[in-house]
Amino acid sequence: MRRFVTLLSTGMLAFALLVGVTLTSAPPASAATIAATTTCSNGVDNTPGLGLICEVSVENTITASGGTATVTVRECHGAAGDPEASCSTVTSVLTEPVTAVTQCNDATNGGGGTLRCSVDIVNTFVGVSATTNAVSVNQCVGSGDGITIGCVPFPATTTGATITQCNGSANGGTLVGLICTATGTESSAHLVTINQCNGSTNGGGALVICSANMTNIVLAPTASPAPSATAAPSEAAAPSATGTPVPTAAPGAAVPVFGSPSINSLFPGLPDTGVSAQTAEHVNGVGLLALAGVALLTGLFLVSGSRRKGA
């Protein structure tokens, strides 16, 4: 009995350890959503010593009737020193352009957290008029315990800016690094807002590296090719019933019967054996035969008459 209890206890302990290892090593569920409003890892990994990475790439195509988008999101979760322990990359094609990216906010607020997030957006306007200006920025306000030498541009406090990032972040002392950059252009023809790395990594000993870039390209509409000229049908030869062209004779020239030329036109010097010549000879022969028949009948009539008189 004691042996059975000992074996049972050992088995339960091994099972508990196995379950514990399985649970702790399971990759975290993805916190990203790819849509017109794309998000990635907001309000996650707030336990001390964790690291987070979100990288979003958006290719918008804007047309007069709407547009499309291709979105790629790379998301990683792990320890602060090894945030790429568990990563996933997803690419989706949307039937409408992306209008906003929100990510890495209120995240990694445990002590020693690391945060690395980026957004890269390309807007291509096809057949749509669009003017561009330098992108507006609001970043690194109330961050880094006042140490903001790694923020470009700074100061940047535009209200309602297109790029809002790294505000109220990387506080708590013993700052490892706060590096935030915002570059590119924007267009009111299609504005995409970026909101990331705000209120994050405030547990002390923080490392925050976040960047945002926006590019706008305006393309002229593609011109339709001009219709090609259609050649007029040739008047030199009309198609026959069988599809074989029949030559058209010049005015005043004799047209061979059935389209066959006289043989003397092919071999000069030989007797004309064309259909027209043969027809003429046939007519002449018939005439001579008829005259001979009339003469014969006349002779028979005269002989018959002379016999009657002699009788």
C-alpha cells in the first residue's frame, strides 16, 4: 500500500511539473488586429522584466473610388533581454485603406521593461490629386524623467498631430534609453494617424525605442491606348463565293470566262485556245453544217420534181 501511495505521489508531482513547464513555455496569444484601424499589443506585458516588439508596415493604395491596403504586422513577446523569444508575422490584404495604427500603449510597465515598436506607412495616390506637407508630431512629452535627448524632433507638441508617440513613457528612474523618431510627409487627401508607445515602460530601468515614418506618393492616372486605325478593304479584288479572289479587269479589256485566261496570254505565238476562241469556232462550224443541210434538201427537192415530170 505504501509503495502504491509513493508511486502515486511521484506521478502527480511529475504531472504538475510537466503542466507547469507547458504553461510557462506556451507562446502568448497575438494581440494584433489588422483592419482599417490596425492595433498591436496595447495594455500587455506589464510584469517586470518583459520585452515587447511590434513592427507594422502599411502600403495604402488610394483611388477615386476608395482603395486597398497591404498590412504586415510582426509581433514579439519575451524577456526584456530576449524579446524575440516568441514572434509571429502576419500579412493581410484589405479592401480599404488603413486610416490609423495604434500600438504599444500602456504596455511593459513592469520594472526593467523594454519596448521596441515601429510603424512605416506608404500612401500611393492613383489618379487622385494630393498635396503633401511635413508630418505633424507630438512626442516625448512628460517622458524619460525629463531626459529626452534621444527624441527627434523635440520639442514636438502639436495638438492633434498625425504622429503621437512616446508621451508619458520611460519614467521611474534609472533610464536605459528613450529613442523616438518621427519622419515623413502627410496629405489631407488621406490622413493616417499613428499613436504608439504612450504611457508605457514606466517601471524604472526602461528602454524605449519607437519610430514612425510616413511617405506619400502621387501618381498620374494611366492613359488609355488610342484605338488603332482600321485599314480600308482593298478594291483591287473582290472575294469569290469560295473565298478565292477574282481579278478585276481594266476598263475595255476582255474578261476570260470562269476566270481562266486564254492560253495565248500565257504562251504568246500559240493558237488562241481560250474559251472565247473555242466558242467562235463552234459557232462557225454550226453555220456551215446548216448551209450544207439546206443545199441537200434543195437538191432532193429538184430530183424529186424531175422524176415526176418524166413519169
